[in-house]
Amino acid sequence: MHKSFKQSSNLLDGFIENFETLGVPFGNQDRNSLKLFKLNKRTINIKSFRVPNIFNQIAYRFFRKSKAQRSFEYANKLIELAVGTPKPIAYYEFTTSFLFKKSYYISEQINDDLTYRELTTNFNYPNHEAILRAFTRFTFQLHEKGIHFLDHSPGNTLIKTDEGNYTFYLVDLNRMEFKTLDFETRIKNFSRLTIHKSMIEVMSDEYAKCTGEDYDKIFNLMWHDTEAFQEKYHRKRRLKKKLKFWKK
């Protein structure tokens, strides 16, 4: 638990103990459950991770840090590096002697204006290109600071706008690496963001300005990585449909 929230530990314990009956559901509930709670005068976000499969129950119990623990630790690391993310508050884990069960990550709720996803669906969004270029500079700064955000996808960057100034906040933090990034890894980090070539062109142009690298070199690699990711993604979806068909 973050030291500044120690005085609220009893309230937080109560939220976790009564998670199923308290709180307001928020966002997509398909994989994990997210709810909003009032903690004094602030709104907090509690993410309940589903119980992992039996192999990961063993792995998280003895060999690996849980998603909740990693989310908490990575959020603190991002803040140390002056990178936007909702303020981490605490994480909770529930285990048996041999298995890992439920876990929860608690952070402050950010009232964003949009996510990157809106840029992929609404090309008429005010200042669309300016926001996209600012997002590219933000990603460049992540790379310069040695942050490899493995889930750099459309819904995982919250954006606040303020008269031409844009602030970015990373969420879904449990998959990150902190290391020096080579050029190919940096460009591949854009591959999950959009299918639109026009957006790739803008991001390539801005990243070229940030790095001094050749635009064509960046665009060709970024577009190649994007197409490769899309092919892999759709191949996995086709395979899942086939498996569901045979299970029936």
C-alpha cells in the first residue's frame, strides 16, 4: 500500500471484502472487473483480476509476481520517471497454501477526455493530428526513458486536453519492461495501435522529427510491423473460432 493511503487502510479493506456488492461498474467487464469507489473526497478505481488458470495459480503463488503487484510497482516506477499514470494506491492478493487466487489493484481514477482509441474511430475529432503527434512524442519519451510498454494498444493511454496541451496517462500496466530499446523494438511498439495507414504516416513523420532518423525508413518498418501484427491477430481469431466450432 502507498504510504500516503495508510490511514485509509480500513476503508480499502472494506471495499475489497465487499467488492461484489459495492462500487459502480466502470468500463469493459469482459476479462476483469473494474469498479469505482469514493474514498473521502476522491474517486478510486479498483480492478479485480480474474482467478488465473491452474498453471498460473501455481506460478503466481511461488515463482512470478502477480498482475496486481506488477501494476502497483510499475505505476510507482513510472511516476519516478515522470510518466503519467493514475496514482497507485494499493494491491491485494488472496492465496491458499499452494495456489494463487484473487488479486486487486487500486489506483486513483483519471477523468480523461479521450483515449487513443477515439483517434482511430473519429478522424474529425478536434485537433486530431495535433493530438496524434503529441502522443507520438510521448511514446518517444517513453522509449528514451527505457520504458517498453508491452500493452501499448488503443485503450491503454488516457488523454486529457487543455487548450492545445495534451497530457497522457498509461493504464493496464502489468506488462512492461525497463531497458534500453533498440530502433526496431521502438518502432514495433507502435504496431498494435491502429490499422490506418494515414495515422502511421503521421506518427512516422513525428517520430522521424524526434529521432532524426529517415522518415521512409521509419514508415516502412512501422507499416510492416502493423501489418504483421494484424495478420497474427486475425490468425489467432480464426483459430479460436475453429476451436469453438469443434467444441460444439
